[in-house]
Amino acid sequence: MMRDDELCVSKWIRAKREAVFAAFTEPELLRKWFCPRDLQVISAEADVRVGGAFRIRMNKGSEVHTVCGNYREVIPGQRLVFSHQWQELDAVTTRVTVEFSDCDGGTLVSITQEGFDTRQSKQSHETGWLSVLENLCEVMSPGGAR
Amino acid sequence: MVESSAYDLNLIFHALSDPTRRAILKTLTRHERPITSLAKPFEMSLAAVSKHVKVLERARLVHRTRRGSYSYLSLNGKAMGTAGQWLDHYRAVWEERLENLAQLLEK
């Protein structure tokens, strides 16, 4: 059985692996997509090195959410591991692993997240990531979904 | 329409909604494979692939068998058949509707 404290989602993006990795690591690019579709990114900071921090603020009307964490593993073009916490919500810190692989002339992005305390939180994050990855797809290759 | 109780369509279509899991199923089309070999084509960690395999197992789209120290994964055609039956039902409905439309337009 799948454990309730982890999720895994993936998305195929019509773009080169290096470009998709850059979208995950360059603040000016993160600003364009790193939030669910019904929100907007207000600011993005990312110090992408082991121990470095990231902080992304997003809003929906007057409601502001901030996600932050620290990088645990950084392998350019291949793998990114970071802690993940919502600042305004009193939520547990989870661990996110993003892996990038070449696939059918594009890039397969695979995200796993572990350490949820409730099934509900896991489910809402799963829905959230799928929405975030839709944004990424849109930014990387408009109309290029498969 | 009666849904087969042996297979859960929610779990099946959720499992099929992901490109990595569809790619894993594709590699199993011809023959079973050791789970450890599934990560290779993806440059993805075995840990990540194992999580996707768990989702496929939960939907019963794949079978796991152990031989010696290896676990092998194979397709379970019956689960896929359950999804196929569900789609076929709607295909039949639409084919009938389009046929009716064609007849109407010919008049």
C-alpha cells in the first residue's frame, strides 16, 4: 500500500532538461509559475546550494501564503531535494525530491514529497503540485501539453 | 452502468493519469521486468520509481512476484480490461449517436 505520508506526481514537459532545471532554480523564472493556478507569485528567492534557503510568496486576493525551506541536495540538471514548509499555516515540514530525466524528446519531472501528518494534507498537496506543474508546462511550452 | 467490484476505477484512472506510471506500464507490455530495472530508462531514483510502482500495485494494474532476491513486475490485463470496458461503454454510446446524426443529415 502507498503510505499516507508521501505522494508522487510527475509531468512531461516539452523542453530540454537544463531549461526545466533552470525553471526550478532561477528566482526570476520561479516567479512565473511556482504556485497553484488560482494563485499568483508575489516574490521568489532561491539560494540554490546545499543549506541555502528558498522563499516564495504567493497570493489569492488578500490571502497570502509563503512557502519556504532549505536545499538538502543539488545536482544540476538531475536532482533537487529540499525541505518544504508553509509559513502562515501551522504545518509540518515535509521533504520534497524533484528529479529530471530525458524522455521522448522532452523532460519528465518527477516530484515526491514525504512527511505529511495527515492524509488530507497529502491529498491537497498532490492536487496543488498537479496545478503547479500545469503552470510550469504552460510557461515552458505554451500549448505543449501531452 | 455496473462497475466491477474487483477493481477500483478511481484507483485505476488515478494511476493512469501520470506519465511516469504510463511509461512503466509500457515497458511491461512485452514481458515482466525486475523492479530494480524499471528506474533505468528514467534517470530517476529507484525510490521515486518504487513510489509509482506502489500506486500501480494499489490499483492492481500490476502484479509483483518474488523469485530469489528479485521482485518482478508484470501487467495485470484484467485491471486494464476493466478500464477498457468503462471506456467502451461510452464509445458505443457515442458511435450510436454519431450514426443517428449521420442518418439524420442524409435525409
